[in-house]
Amino acid sequence: MQMRKYMKTFYLIIILLLCFCNSTFSQNVVEKLKTFYENSDFECYEKKIQKDLQKYDSIIVKLLPEQPLGPHYNVRPANIDLSKENKIFVLAITLANTEKYNFEDNIYDYIIIDSLRTFIIICVDKKMNVTGFTDTAEPGSFIDIKDDFYFPKRIRRKQIRNSIKNINKEKPEIILYCAEFMDSFMYIKGNEIYVYNMKKGKAEKFNDAVREAPDIDLIRRSNFIQWPLAKKIEGGGLPIAYRKTGHTPIYETRICPVIR
């Protein structure tokens, strides 16, 4: 029974990869992202994310007495109940197979959803100011914007607090997040994906933003995703560990059944 469950998840992962890799037309990719979002079971994802947060918290608490939080453990226990938060679900996209990317390529052809992350949750107040978000530092983590431990510079905290409010002014259809491209918040409007620049307070098309990269190797090396901290500890406590996107093992997937 358990093996059948794993196989079902495995085939779903394969379907995701087939849907998003090597698409000829960017419009197809955007439509697939919209369809995936619209058919997602958010209640299921909230429960999975909450479970990951609690697991992550238990690991951080265990580490604290033995080793002060340093550059590799720059998070604090979240102690947050997502069911009580005002929140929005943000679809996490990643880049895959970028080793031979060229600036004339369409970056949409490299977009996939890695089932390690799938969705992040952004917590907001009544005025749509961001108060915190999950899974951006790494899967299972929570960043509290009110805590200057994460962002000591006030201007940076203000930029992040205003990000969703400013994106909403553009009337996006879906808000996205991509850790592999400068930890960027993005959004879909029409048939285009836009990257929101927090410092400038404005957005530009994804392809344009990628082509402005000072070094093409920054894009070619963007097809790696950070392991969950729990897995790193189990594997010998490596401070930072990555694997290629699209290669999440079945037992680490965070994917919910798609509502038909």
C-alpha cells in the first residue's frame, strides 16, 4: 500500500517535469502554471507546510544548546500556526537543465515545479503588508519580517513588507516565487511572467531580467535546490547541501493530489 502511494507520487512528479520542460511556446508554460495553481488543494498544502515547519523547529531547538546559530543556521524557530494567519499561497517555480542556457534562449523553456517546495505561504496583515513567509531560506523554514535578526536594515524590511502590496497593484493572476533566480517574487499577468524588483519597486519581464545577469554562469548554475535541514543533519550535518532541481526523492516530496 505504501509502495503504491510512493509510485503514485513518483508518476505525478514525472508529469510535472513533462509539463514544464522543453515547452516550445511560453504561453503553454504560463497556462500550465495557471492550471496547476487553480487545481491545487491549498488546505492540503497548508497542512504539509505546517508539518515541515514543526519538524524544522524541533531541529533548530535541538541545535541551539550545542551550537549557536551561525551563518549556516541563520534561522530561528517559527512557533507559528498557519491556520490562524491571514495568508496567500505562492507557487514556487524552479529552473532546470540550465547548463547550456544562452541569453537568446527563452527562460520559460527551463521552468519546472520541484516538488520539494511546490508552494510557499506568505503571511500578511489586513493591509497586505508582509509579516513573514515560509520556505525561502530553505524548505521548512519561516522568516519573520518583524524580527530584525533576519533583516537588520530597516529599508530592506520595508521593501519586503511592501512587496505583495505593490505586486497586487499590477493585478496579477498568480504570484510566484523562484529561489534559484535571486530569491525573486514574480507574478503572471496575461501570458507573461514578471520579476518584481524590491529595490526598484517595479517589475520587468522574466526574460529581460535574466538577460541582464552580469554573468551567464549565474543562470547556468541556477538548476540546484537546497536540501531540507533535516536531511542535511541526517547526512552528517553538512552546513550547505544542494542537488539538481527535479530530482527530489519520493520521500521528500511535498505535493498534494490535484483536484479534478
